[in-house]
Amino acid sequence: MKSISSKLAFLCLLAGIPCLLHATTYYSKASGNANTRATWGTNTDGTGTAPGSFSVSGDIFILRTGSTLNLSGNWTIAAGVTLQIDGNISVTNNNHDITISGTVIFTNTTTTQVSLTGGGNGNNFTVSANATVRTSNQNGLRGAGASLPVTVSGTINLNTNASYEFNGSSTQLTTGLPATVKDLAVNSGTSISLSANTSVTGQLKLQSGILTISPGVILTIPSPGNIIGTAFGVAKHIQTDVSGATKSYVRVNNISGTESIPTGDGVNFLPVTITSASVTSVQFNVFSGLTHNGIPNGLAFSNTEKLYSVDAVYTLQRMAGAGSFDLTLGWPSALEGAQFSSLSNGNIGISTNTGSSWSLPMGSGDNVANTASVTGLSIMGQYAVGKTGSPLYVKFGSISTTIKNNGVSLKWETLTEIDLQKFVIERSADGIHFSSIGEQSALAPNYTGYRYEFFDVSPLAATSFYRIRGIDTDGKFSYSAIIRVNNTNNDLATASIKIYPNPVVNKELGIQATGLKTGAYQVLVTDLNGKQLYSQQIQVNSTQLNQHILLPSAITKGNYVLMVRGNGENSSRMFSVQ
């Protein structure tokens, strides 16, 4: 027998008139078997007309709050049909399965709404390909207190070609979400926290709220065009969260032409626009809090340093592709330094972090739209926004110490001193926590290189660590390498160290040192953050050292520090690698 809707459609066709068929909403009774049609009716108390099946496209079935239904057999919600679970389903009989080919909606925010505890071969809950799961649960899709249970008598199958939507009013976890999904929809009153690596093969639908990618997690999108949404901003964007130095990333594949990625830190909207002539894949991370090395929670810029800067770092990692690219960065006015708004558009640019310092900002900006752009980049890395033509740091050369007259003499030299104001000498007992012990004015604030000396008349009784902070006229500063002094030795040698060639080519480095005592020494190479990259023990049998070393392949183009330690000697020299 044909259904009523089929008969009506047939009559409309015979009459030659348009006929609009309306979907029906059915409500559950207080108890019964969910797969039995008599358990459902058109009235809100479950009475009224029962459905003819669970397969009419457009029909909605609402399992009411306070109702707990069982199964008397397998139950399939067909494609186009919606099951909204306000109450609970408890499957306790043998071999009864639930299959969702349409849409299932979980409305409880803190409680599991499906129980699968039957015997036999177990009870399965299956979300089929092209089905949709929507949940408001703050604990996620599957887990303790989540929409679906942790343990079941059978299996829970969440198809990787299904779509998943998180639509809670409070912060939601994505626990239980498959590693690969078709569509991922964010329709949140606050934020969704992505807790594991996830690849979206269809669309990332940013409808409302913030999608937070937890630290260490990567979200992969097939192309920029698969990010769906409008009016991105502080309340709707992709937050690339950080914890300590650990970042999260959104990876966008198949970037070609000009594409904007709606990134931010959860509080600030920090969009990145990239233009690439060739197809490329890029991982993006942004965070607020400008640091010297471009690493989250690293050594922060002071307020004085940030006068002409934007307090944010943007990271791009090229995962596939090659070629040059153009870059535009955006930011909110709240992250601008106190003097940034006074800059003309031609004085706003983008700086690149080399791993130890920031390059001169280049390009141009828009102080109304809050954007900065630079063209013709080839290597991706960490970026910041600042005043063009103004170096962020003085560049240090060597630093050495000598114990004499019951004090410690520090000697250092600079390679460049553009707009340099002064030096602050800092000392530490542990190499971590430093405090100022004196200052010196720059002798030649716009000179290429100079030598300085400071005498610490009251050094620490045992071990001391020293570093020099150079501050320019805009308040920006940088640090020298850290040098360690053991005050129990009463006659540190005053060794003279030379490096050749400098800059180093082909990773081959020659060292010549004079004024050494006979004995064992350690030769170290570190980056400008103090990370050890090379170490070798050597024996000196005369007052002069001539040593040839081959640097490891991990050392790439940039600036480094060579240190010679031993027999009371602790000297360093900066060098460059081409």
C-alpha cells in the first residue's frame, strides 16, 4: 500500500498543480522501544499519528527529556531523517544495533545519552558515511560524560566520511572525534577545543564561536576555499593555542593565489594573508606576546621595546611547494605599542626572526586597516610588525672575563651600534635569573663596532653568570651570550681567540688561541640562545692553541658563539656561517 504522502503526490501530479509536502515532527512516549513506530506520535506527549517508517526524508524524531527508550531490534535512521536525543536510549538486549544514516543530535551538555550493554555479539552504534552528528556536550563526542559512552558491549563506529558539528553554549571538547572527518562545523556560543590531530576532507564551517587548536595539535584543511564562513574577527576565528614553547597549527594545503587564513589567539584576531604563484601547503600559528626569539613564552619585549611594534608573533611553516610569496599580517589596535599609531604607512613593515634576533622591518603598512605587507619572501619563519629602518638589536661580538684584584673584569665588543643608547651589565647566580649591576653609555652610538670593559668589584663568592644587554634609543634591546665565571679560581687567563675564516664557509672552522695554560679545554658552539650545537674536548700542551673543526650539518646559515672553557678560562667569540 502506498503511503499517504505518496498518494498525495500522485493526486497532485494528476491534477497538474504544484504540491508541497511538509516534513513531520514526531515525539516519543514516556517509555517503549525506540524502533517501534507506536512509540512515536505527532503530539508533544507522544500521542497522535504514528510514523509510517523511519525513512521519510525530512522527518524529525525527538526523544523527549526524561524518556528512556529501549530497542526490540535493530534501528536505522535513514538518510534525510533527523533523530534528536533529549532523553536516553538504553540497549540491553542481545545484538540490537543503531545505525544513523541521516542526522543525530545530542542535546545534553554533560551526560552520556546512549547505553549499549546488551549481550550476545554486542550492540553497535554506527554513524554511516555522509551522515551528520551534532552535539552540545561540553565533554565531547565520546568519553566520560560525553554524548556516547566510553565502554560498550559492541562497537561505536564513527565514519570518517561523516560530518560532525559542535553547537554547545559553553566551551566544548572534541574528545572522540575521528582523526579524519568530512565536514567539521563550529557553531558555538563560546569556543570548541580541538584535542587531537584532525584532517578535514570536506569543509571547515566556522558558523559562530572560536575553534581552539590545543597546543601540539594540527588541524589540516584541504584548501583555503574549504574554510567556510564570513565576518571573521575577535569572536569567530581559528585560535592556534600555545603552552610554554609548544605551538598548535592550522595546516592549509593547496594554497595558490591570494588567500586569507582567519587566525587569532582567542582574544585577538590576527589574520594572515599569503600570495603564492605556485601551489604550496603552509602551517600557521599566531600568538600575542612579542619575544626576542619568536618562541611563545620566551624572553618578552618590555613596554619600552614595544613602543613601535605590534605585540604578536606570526609563524609560517612551508610543508610542501616552493617559490617566493607575499605576506600581509593583520592585528587589533590593542596590541600596538604606545608610539605605533604615530608611524606613517611607509614606516610600518614586517620583520623576520633569525632564531636569535629580528631583522630590519621591511615593506609597508596601513595604520588605519592595521595591516603590514612585504613582497618577494622565499623562506618562511617567524614574523613580527614594527618600524621600518629601525634595527631591533645591537649585534654583539665577543665577550670574555678575567678575575683580577678580587673582582671580575668583563670585556665585550659590538659588531654594529646603530642608534645604540647604553649597555646594562647583568649578573646571575644560576644562569636564569639576572639582575642589573651597572650601566655604560654607548661610546659610538652609530659606529660599526667598538670595545668595552666593566669591572665587577663585588662578584659572587662562587659561580657567577654575566650577560650584557644593549638598549637602543627606541627602547629595543638584545643580549650578548651568557658567560660563566668560577670565582674560586684566582687567576683566569686572558686568552686571545681568533676564528678563521669568519664568516665560515663549508662548515670548516679554524681556531687560534694564545695565552692559554697547559691542560684540558672544552670547545663549544652554541646558537645565540645558548643552545649547545657542538662540543669537543681538547688538550693544550703549550700556550697556543691551533684547532680545526668541522661543524655539524645541523648548523645552518646564521650567527653563532664559540666558547673555550677550562683551567679558569672562559672566553667566547661570535662568528657567522654562510
